[in-house]
Amino acid sequence: MSDFQVRPGKTYRIKNYHTGQYITPQQWEIGKRERAQAAMWSKSDNPRQAWHIFGLDANKKMIVNATGGEILSPYTRAVDHKVVGTPVWYYNATYMNQQSWFMRPVGDGCFHIANVLSGGLMAPDSYDPGNTEGNKGWAGLGQYFQAAPEDKLYWWYLEEAHDVPYVQPYRRDNDVLTPTPKMTSRNDPGDTKKELISRTLVPFLMIDEFHDGSRDYEQTAFYRRAGATPYYAIERFGYWKRFNYEAYDSPKQFEKNVDLKYGVVSENTKKVESTTGIEVKLDLGCAFKGVSASISTTLKYELHVSESSSTKTESSKTETTKVIYPAGKGFAGTTWVRADEYVLSRVEPSGQTAEITRWETVNKAIQAVSSWPPSKESAPPAPAGAKDRALGE
């Protein structure tokens, strides 16, 4: 099975082409922080032979055990020979490349597994097909730097192990909302219905749901998500938010101050950042921090967002506009602004989602206006900045 066939919602056994054995963690106690020895064993019903293969940016992969959450990585950084299972407690931005791999097709549905940091190729260590003690042909796991590409000891292929809970990703071609709203009566039209723009899956390693900074096993049972809830979903919903409405019968002209809060308008920006590693700026661009940087390109594409280079710390502002309404009778006018709501949810074992947090943004540059009756001469003006069309159109 080649690299492009790896997909979410599945776990895989990783089998060596030459020995016919499977990567299996051993000598590790769930809940402890010691590294597990990654060994080669014959196929069995042992659930610890199942691995998540999470896709990162730049075709990198993270190989995570589906039971204990160990991450395959060299024992130490750079050129250490031994490959082990590192507990998820150690996962952070410092070790990102050490714990990531390239999976490059080599033929016959097989591939090389090359460490991103060191370039070493993964292979069984000290394989002895004549060993009759315990598990026949038992071997450790290592990385090698002078491997012959045609040597099938460095060839691996995947076998599907079992399904895991996930939700189907979704992405529109663009984030444009249609149709632009129009008033159909003098009544307050309110906000428009929210439209799903995109839904993307995020590996559990990227989300610090308990946001205590430690990811301590005893406090958060962080590792348990590897088996029960390996995926989170981020959904983006777009809608037109009504921020100004006025219906009046006035014999004379009058004024009204209209406030528009824009940027990140929810009050939980700190929680969003500590949970996801995503900081949303005033310009609605995102800064990706810590481990979220390893999937920033994916998130930008899937969610139709940009990356911000702004150094400003503010995430929202309030703008006040004075609106002058002419004398008239039976008039009503509304101004909408583009808003988006992002929802982070945990994908439960049942396949349903449980909301963790949400945040809302407002883009003041995208506005729409309408009036009732639809007459340019009788309609009240829109606040400054309503660029989509004039009132009455």
C-alpha cells in the first residue's frame, strides 16, 4: 500500500517486507513516562500492533500507537540508532521533526520510512530468523544511514487493522456566502442561517484539551485519547451578522451611533490559543504556535484562512459610526457584516462530536445593506464601510 492510500478513520499494522513481522511496542506500562522498546513480532491479535498514521504538512507522517499513544522516534535526537516508542507526554514542538517520518514508495506497494530529522531509514535490528527462543525471529527496531535502497529489509507495507471514530472532512471551493441578504418586509431580518464552509480533522496530539500545560498522565489521561478519541474536528460556519437595524416614522432628520466590534469578537481567545495553538489576529489571519505549526499549511487550506505576520497583540476593536437618517415614514434599513464561527469538537467513540470550544470573527470589510421599501430615494443610509451595494438595490 503506497503513501497516498493512508487515510483517516483507519489504523494500520506496519509489516516488514523481508521478515514478515510487525512493529509492536513492548516493555511499557500504560500511564508511565518511560520509553517503550519497539520490537518486531509475528502477527497476533495484540491491539498494540495497530498504529495511527497522522498526516502533517510537507508529506510528513507521525506514527502513533493506537492503544498506548507511543510515538515512533529515534531514542535521542539526530543520529541515535535505536528507534523506540516515545510516550505522548514528550510530544512538543522541540521534538517535532525527530518524531516525524517520510513514507516514500519504493515498489510492490511498499515504502521506505525515513526520519525527518536524521534521514535514517527504519529497519529491523539484529533480525535472526533462526531464533527459536520465545517469539521466533524477534528483533528490535533501528534506523540506518548507509542503507542500500534495494535491500528489502528497509521495505515496509501497511495492513488495515481496524476503524476508529472520525467525521468526514468537508471543504467548499471558496468561502463566499450566497445569496447576499435583502429585506423582504419592514421587520428585523436578524442574522442569516449559518453555512458550513469547511470541516477538517486534527490529530489528538495537536489539541491540549485540558490546557494545564503539563499533559500529565495522572491529571489528564492524555494518552487514552490515542485509542478512544484520536481525532478532533474544526468546523467553520459563515453567516451574515445583522449589526444595525432601524425602522422608523420620523417627521425630521435624526442621528444614531452604531458600534461594530470586529476581529475576534468572542471573549475566549486565551482558551482557544492554549487549546489549539492557534492565535487569531485582528486582521483575521492566524499565527500557529507550538505543535499546531506542523499542520499550519493544512489548516490554512482546509479552513480558507491566511497566516498573519502582525506583531500586534490586540485581537479585536470597536468602531463607532454616526448614521444620519432623513425624515420619512414607514422606512426600515439593515446592515449586515460577514461573520464566521469556528467550532472545535472531540470526535467521540460513537462517532458523534462533543464541543470543546468555539470562537467567532467579524470581517468589517465585507458588509451588505438593504432597506424596505426598496427605494433609493426613501431608504436610510448604511454605516460607512458597507461596500457590497447601496441601500435599496
